[in-house]
Amino acid sequence: MIKSGMNDPTMNADAHKPVVYIISAPSGSGKSTLVNELLKKVSDLEFSISYTTRAPRGSEVDGRQYFFISRPEFEQMIREDAFLEHAEVFGNYYGTARRFLDDAARHGRDLLLDIDVQGAAQIQSKLPDATSIFILPPDRKTLEERLRKRSEDREEVIQRRLDTATREIENYQRYNYILVNDQLEDSIRLLRAIVRGERLLRAGRELSTEEATLVANADLCRLANVRTRLQPILESFRTPVSSRT
């Protein structure tokens, strides 16, 4: 379990109902980097480590990036209703165990879920007050370049991920916040503002000047406020141009 260190003054120590944050993004959008930085900078966040039936990659360790289990084990957990959400992606199961929400409530913390659009839709139907954040690349070309730079996948896998990204991005309207990950430091600052801003809004108290500024920064990423900026990004996925020469 990943936990951050110092106490956050925006976190109500007496609260027992966790704020659930859903973060989704196409593969290669930089979501993992942003999540890792968020956990360093915002306290009282429990991070839900997903279960998967796929094999570990590279230096991945069981219980850190994922819980790696067999397909029969995963299907047994489905029968036991042990998942808040689960989906099959590229032939492998992925799922979020229900116990993480119970643990967050017991520890007086909020819960951060790193899940795809299928899982997000399931969580939103079960927990309609969850805060959902969709991370976008600045355009399709940038996403393709990032996927190739990772050097983890074969060409056909890269193309499949790009096709999947095009479909996933069409779900952006289901999310409360849209964060375009162009400049990393700006993206980290805005993601932190969203998480802390939601805590402040739910606390229902008068905000200090500093807190009001933080909420205003988060509002910059609200769906209603980013629609104009999103249009060229969406268009780049509808009319893709390969980055290869």
C-alpha cells in the first residue's frame, strides 16, 4: 500500500466516508508518473493496487504495480463479488478489490483508483459521488511518440494501443475533470489542485484566500471549462497522422 507522509490540512480527520478519485487515461499519457507524484505531494491518500491476470513486465513486482494472479483465481474473486470493478483488456483481466474502499474508510483516508474507462464506468454507477479525472495527451502524434519511446511494445501492439486510445478518448464527457498532460510540472500542480480542491469543497466551510485560489486552479480543468481546448486534441485522433517518417 502506498501512503503519503505529512498530514494535509484540507483533510477532515473526523470524516469516515472516503472521497474516491478515479483517474483514467490512454496508455502512454503519463498517468503513472502523475499518480506517483500526486502520492508524494498529497497526504491521506490510499492507492488501490489493481489485480491482473497478465504476466509481470520488466522490473514489476507483485503487490507493488499489480497483484498478479491466475485467471482461475481472478474468476473466483468475481464469483465472490470481491471487486468494485473489473474488465477484460487485451485478453487479460484487471480489477479493483472492494477491500481497498473499506480500508480507506477505516484509516480515515481517501481512495485513489487508477483504472481504465470500462472500470471507471462501473465505479461511477456504484459510487456516483466519486471524483473522476481523465488525463489526455496534447495530441495523437505526441501519444504515439511516447509509446514508441517506451520501447516496450511491438508495432502491432502500438497501433492497437493508439486505436484503443481513440475509442477511450470519446468517453471524456463522463469525467468531472480533464487534465491535458503537456508540461509535466504544470500537470502535477493541477492534479494536486483537483484532489485538494475537492476535499475543500466537500468540507463545506469558508475558504481562505490560498484555498480559494487552489479551488480556482482546479476549476480550470473542469469539463465545462476545457471544451474549447479539447477540440483540436479530439480532432487529431479522428484524423491521425503517423509520427514516423
